[in-house]
Amino acid sequence: MEELRISPTKNTPEIILNPEGIIRIKGRSIHENVTDFFEPIEDWISEYITVPAEITSVDMNLEYFNSASAKVFIHILQKITYVTLKHKKFIFNWYYEDGDEDILERGEYFASILDVKINFIKIN
């Protein structure tokens, strides 16, 4: 598997998908066509979970995202939990700026919906 990198724009996040178990999504996610943007990401993750790294570390560092992106993020995170079927581990890190209660609450919502532990990391 090869690493997949997508550079950020004013409407799309930076994406880093590394087969050594590093998944990073950072920035803003307010696409007009979420399906087209995230299709290669979902395809990469589907392939990755067949032979995942020992530990998959997911870093979500988002300034803002719309509801269409939220649905995709939930789906992606849920898919990553399947690495446990291969007796591997995952770590979800959710970064939020000090005082950004909206992003924190959305991460807490994701944790409750997915029934997974998410590490909430405050950044200044």
C-alpha cells in the first residue's frame, strides 16, 4: 500500500493516510461534493483495514466541518475500528482549540455514537 496525501484547500482538509498506521485529517471540511472528495479516502481505508498496522493512530484536528462531512467522518472512524477484527489496536485523538466547545462537543458526540474511547487534546 502506498501513502495517500491530499493537500488542504480553503474548503477541504489536509489528509495523510500512511500504511504504517498513521491517519491524519486536519483543517476545514465544507465541500460541495463530499462523496467525490472522500471516495479515495474511503477506498484507501477499506484496503488498509484488511492488513492494518499493529496500532492505527487517527488524529482529527478540525477547525470546522459541515454535517455532510460529519457523516463521512463517523463512517470512516467506524470502519477503522474494524482493525480489532485483525487483533490490532486503534487510537483516536481529537484535537480542539481552547474555548472551541463546538468542536469538542462534536468529538464527544462521535465517541458516544461509535461507542469508542477518543482522547480529547486541547491545543492553544
